[in-house]
Amino acid sequence: MYLTRFQINPARRGARKLLGSPQAMHAAVRAAFAAPEDHERDGVRTLWRLDAPSPTTVHLYITSPGRPDLTHLVEQAGWPTTDTWVTRDYDGLLASLSDGQEWAFRLTANPAHSGRKTADAKETQRFGRLREEEQVSWLISRAAERGFVVSTQSDGRPNLRLHHRQTLTFRRGMDNVTLTTVTYDGILQVVDAAAFRRTLCRGIGHAKAYGCGLLTLAPAR
């Protein structure tokens, strides 16, 4: 697997189009892989996430089975005079994971649940969880079966910070799509390294095509 970071130039018209539409960004990421097996293989899929550490700095992170070619993104939304993207091997990190490790993490996800819009509705729909406490519970309830637990602070509360909590609406063909997203920063502990590797390769939750589900790690301080 590979981990890629691409620096977007938000002042460019093409960048503004991509940043305003998860559907357009999904298509741009998909176009980075000429071979289908480089985009998705058994147990491994391409995931992406946008991070904006400042108003003028936007990073696109991608994990993928094969190495992406983002030349088209440089032309559309990048900085042609700099090294716009860096791709590194991800397998070394995956192999190094073991039970008991602590990591700082970031995850943008779509905390949602299924239900019926009205009592007499025949089909279920997916609804976003909007309250912060519900969004925290959504992640904690899914962590253990995905090989990790969220660490707790000295006061017993989860070691989490939620930000960029938003509801997005965008076009997908002839339909409007509404998506609730939130970014989690926190500290986790690995409890099942094999399951956790699968989580990093497959993502968490729904809306993975639209920038959700990618969990990235950094050394815990």
C-alpha cells in the first residue's frame, strides 16, 4: 500500500471546484489510477481525506493499493513550481503495528444510522448523527471490533477533539446528496493489530468515496 500527500492550491479555479464537490474530488482521485487493481483490491480500497491546517493550505491524503499518478491534479489544482505530491510506502507502518501501541490519530467520518423517515415508510434511509455526544459514541462503539480503543483522559473522558463538524450538500448526477461529516483528533490504543490493519486498509463508516473513513496515525506524545 501507499500513502500520498498532495498539496492543493486553493486559489486556483479548478481547486475551488474540487473542494466544493466531494463527487468531483472522488472522480479526480479515481483518475489517478490507470489500472483498476491499483485503486481497489481484495480487502484494500483507496481512501482519501482533505485537511486544511490553514486557510491557504489544503492537503489531500490518499491511501491506495497502487501508486497514484496525480499529474492531472497538478495541472488542475496544484502548485506546478513545487513538489506538489509525495508518495511513501505504507506497508512498513502496517507491519509494525502491534497490540498495546498508542497512536495519535485523525479521522474524518460520516457518523450515521439507518432508519425510516416516517412511521409508514417502506424503505430505510441513512441519517447523519448531528449532536456531538452522538458522534463521539458512534466512533467509540465501532472501535473495538476494528482493533482499537479510544484512550481516556485523566478525567475519564475520551481523549478526542471533534472539529469541522458540517453537513454537505452536493450533486451526484441528477440527485442531491446530503452528507454529515466530522473530523476526530485523538489518541487510540491498538487492541487487535490484525483487525486494526484491516481498518487502515478498508476505512471506517460510510461515504468512503466522498472523503470519509481514512484514519491516519502519528506518534503519540
